[in-house]
Amino acid sequence: MQQTYTMKKLNTLFFLLAAYSFHAQVISGTVISKNDNLPVPYVKIGIEKENAGTVSDEKGNFSIDLSGLDASRKLRIEVPGYEPYAETVQNFRKQDRRQILLKEKVKNIKEVNIKVKKLVDKNWGVNTKTKSVLYSVNSKFKKEDFLGETALEFNASKRSKIKNINLNIASYTSDRPVLMRYSIYSEKNGFPNENILDEEITVELTQDMIKDGTYTLDVNEHNIWVQGKFFVGIQFLKEFDGKINISAALFRTGFMRKFYGDWHKMTLAAPAINIDVKVDKSAKNTKDEAAALGDDLEGLVSDVSQYQAASENSGYGKNESSGSYIELKDTKLYYEIYGEGEPLFLLHGNSGSIKDFYQQIPVLSKQFKVIVVDTRGQGKSTDTSHRQFTYIQFAEDIKALADKLGLKKINIAGWSDGGITGLEFALKYPENLNKLIAIGANAFPEGVDERLVNHMKNQLLVLNIENKPEKFDERRLVTIMLKEPHISKKDLSKIQSPVLVIAGDKDVIKQDHTEMIAKEIPNAELKIYKDATHMIPFEKADELNADILKFLGK
């Protein structure tokens, strides 16, 4: 009886092992060039429309897990210079010799006649070198994430030759050279399509190849000509111990995919890939090719990394001799005071801080007592409540600080959220406001460009899914921009203080909305800055300072 029982157990075990062997199919092989019988290294091998796959090693060897895959799905390989390879999983499993033979493409060399009087140098793409918004490449990621591919879209109105591909790298840590592949894709239906290169472009990246935060790859000899929409893609091919951070630009769209899965838009930020090109002098202005893409905010939100770096080095926002705190309900509000004279409060924008006014403080403090405030939950100011932020609450904080300082009547210059706070202050405390300068402010959410609103909605969705406690304030700050303010035309008509309404001609605040605010406030003046985005205190500091002094001096 015992023997029978043991045999049953063995038979069951054999059946389970057989079943496992049938379903768990990790298949190894080699990728070889059919023409010269040499291995093809670092080939991306995957299943069509699937996010999983592998990359062959330097000798063309690979192992791929085909477990549980539909036999009709296709194994896929695409290598520049070779014909595409595709075979059903079923047929590939049947092969005795697991060799994948790639056939070299026949190159049709056509005579190219380019009638160009002069080729001129241009640079297109994302140039930010910020260290606060990053694409991270980390060997601790899952394999399909680590070996994923990232791309940026361009659009050349005239035939152009790519000279260099530049990648801005914020930090590099690796125990060995990092192997990367560069690809150039055509466009189809708004996404990367086919690789247009005739040969592989791979690089072993080391720390010393990165100069001033940028790795520049010279591709001039590859003779890459482009026209119309195209994509530049990068992919990391071998695991390494370490981490690479690539700078990224907010409000730009990047594209990502895993192996031969579908490409997906990443609307929160785009990698800092830019290219040096030679273009016909008669070409249209293609300074930033992504500007033609409907869902990008290029031209509305500029690259402010240089200003952020300067503000960090200014000392403002961390000046102990000028700084102090006021304790209010659920908050310790941090502020700094500079100069003497009539009080002028400077209120920063969403997620900003005192240092954002580094170009205004030294000028304005020569004539005014400048009080610069970190709004609650931002900069060095805290907020221990779990309630959503409101602009009325921010205005109440300013009133409490003015009372503490013994200031009966104040001036306010507010940027973005700070401008909204100024409007709320004007409505709630009219007797305490002398004059208001509102820079890039909106009276209700519909006054903001829809593209920015969509980006913020995506950002909030990601933050809510992550649900990280350390990002609670960030969630509240995005929410307030989507939900507030609620200042009606009737409310605006009640503001009696003189108001200078300012915005850029490329602002994220709709120009007709800005004009409406100025029209409804009885004693308002309007100025639209030319060639300016939402970042006027950064971009147009001298002009803004002069306008503030002139307005307050009236």
C-alpha cells in the first residue's frame, strides 16, 4: 500500500514537471549575420506588441522566455542594415538549431542633388540641464523597464542633416562603461514608426565623455538626412551597477516603449535630447520642432533652469539675518525683509519660494520695505493640516503677517498663484491694500490654457496613484490650480484699489482672460509683455522692476 502511494506521488511529480517543462520555455540561441556568418551583438529580441524581451550579448547569444505565449504571436527583430526578422513562436520553438540568421539589406545608393546656396547651423530639441526633473536609468528597475526605449519628436520643415545628438545628463554613476543605442525613427499617426538608419549606432558611455553635463555624439559621418516629422530614440542595452539621471523638461511630451510593445506618450516631461543640424538657410523657423505638436506647451512655458540655478546661488530664501517665522494655525510661515520704506509684499507662484524673486529684491528694496514670503506648504513654510489649500487661506496668512509687523496698509506684487492671492486679499481686506501688481494671474480655472490643464490632470492622476505621504503637499498644490480660484466678474468689479495686470503674450493664462480681469477691475491698468511666457520675473526682470516702481510711484 505504501509502495502504491509512493508511486502515485512520483507519477504526479513527473506530470507536474512535464507540465512545467512544457509551459516554462526559456529558449537560447544566437543571432548571426547570414552574409558573413558572424554574430550580431546587442540585438533587441522580442514579441510583437509585447513589453517583454531580451538583448543579445556581444557574441550574439541570447535567452528568451516564451512561456505562456500564444503560438501564433511573432518573434521580432529589427536591426539597422538588416532585413526585419519575424517568425511565429510556434515555428521558432520547432527549430533544431536556434540560430537567427539576419540578411543584410541591399543598399540602393541614389544620387542626391541638393540645391542649397548655404547650409546653416541650428539646434533643435530640449536643452534643459535641470537636476530637479529627471529621467532615471537604474539597474534595479525591472528588466523590461531598464531596457526600455525613450524618444523625442522633431519636425524639420526643410531637408536637414543631423550632425550631433546631444544628451544632457544630470548625474552618472556606473561600475563600467554604459552601452547605449541611438535610433532615428520615421513618424506614423503621431508615434515613432520605422528606424531609418542604415547601420547601428551604439556607444559605450563613460563619465569622462560627459562635458559640462552633456554627452555629444558626432553622427556627421552617418549621413543622416531628415525632413518632416521624425524621432530620436535612446536605449540602454546592458545592465550595470549604478544610476544615470537624464535631465527632463516639464510640459513637453516624450515617448516610451518596452522592447517591441506599443509606443506610449509621456506627457509630464520629455528627456533632454537635442540635435545639431545643418539646414537650408531658406527654411522656415524650426527652432523648436515640438512646438508644432498640439499637446506640447513649448512657447508657453520656457526652460528656466538657468534662472533656477542663479536663484539657488542668490542666498535669498535662506538668509538668517533677514529671515523669521510667524506661527499661525497649522503653519509656521517663513518670510524675509529687505530695505526700508512703504511695505511691498512679494508673493511667489505655485511650488515656488522666496528665491524666485532674486532679480526683484535687490532693486525694489532700494525704495521699499520688501517682505518676501514662502507661502504655506512651500519653501521653508510648513502646513500640518490635511485640508486642501485655498487662495483665501493664503490671503489670510498675509493679513496675519502684516498685522504682526504692524502694517496697516500694504502693496502686493504677486506672480501666478501669488497674483491670485493678491486678488483675494483685495476682495477680503480692501481697507488694508494700497496697490496690487498681478503677474500671470487667473480669476477662475477656465482662464488657463487647456494644454496646461491636461498636463496638471495627468500629474495629479500619477500623484494619486503613487499616494506617497511625502508628496501630499505636491498633490494639494496641483489640486488648487485645478479647482480654484472662483473670482467672478462681479467680484472683480468690487476691487477699488489700483491694480496693474501683467501677462506674457505667450503666457499659459489666456490673453482674453487677462484682458477680462483688467477690464472688470475699475482702476486697473494692463500690460502684455512681448516675447514673454508665464515666467516674466525671470525672463523680463528689468522691464518688470521698472514697471513696478513706476506703478507704485504714481
